[in-house]
Amino acid sequence: MYRTILIPTDGSDEAEAAGKKGVELAAELGAQVHALHVIDPEVGGQPFKLQRKKEGIEELREHGLEMTGRIAELAEEAGVDCEQAVEQGKPYEAIVDYAEENGLDAIVMGTRGRGNIESFLVGNVTEKVVRTADVPVMTVRKSTRPV
């Protein structure tokens, strides 16, 4: 069914939950995972000074690789092959473009990320990916139930 699954991450709890679910799904299907972090130079959540300096972008890229590395570790533990990538641009566009350019079969992502407005049921990036992606998008909510 699905041979390749994209898991975008911004390091949020929601993205971590999606990473776990995406890797679990990939393990069940024998699929490969692509872990993606997008650096958005227009977002206030990332230090403004870093965004405008070349060394700052490299620092953000390294931080992105740390986040995708968490998914890669989960994948390794589950015996799932994982590709890591860090892109730059508007997150929803970069996610959809990455899936299309790499011929991926599905996207698994958190319902909400590190956005400033927590009142939305589905985050702005997630909502735009759901509306614009040509592949199925599974959204995962961080569990609020006690373990």
C-alpha cells in the first residue's frame, strides 16, 4: 500500500507523536520513512538574527537535523529505513513539494506544531498540507490520556 512515508517535524510534542505513529505504520507496512524539518525564514519562532546570517542558517539546519535524527532513531529501533532532510521555505509548501519531488506515498504529521495560536484544532501548516497534498495525509494528535 504505502512504500514511502513522509514525517515532517518541528520538534513539538505533536510532531513527536506523529513520528512515533509514522514509524510504527512504516514498520507494519515494510515502508521507508523520510524525516523532514523545514526552516522558515519568516517565522518569529526562530531567532531573527540567526535567520539573516549564513552561519545562523547553518545552525538552524543542524538543529533541524537533530529533530529529524529523533525520527531516524525511532526508525532504526523499529528496523525501518529512514532518510533525513532539512529544507528551507514556507513549511506547508516545502512539505508538499518534498513529498511530490521524492514520489512519496503518504504524509504523517502532527495536528498542531509550534505555532503561536494554540486555539486551532488543526494547525495552519497541517491544514494547508491536508488541502494541497496529492497524497493521503494522516494527522496525529498528542495523546492527553494517562498512560
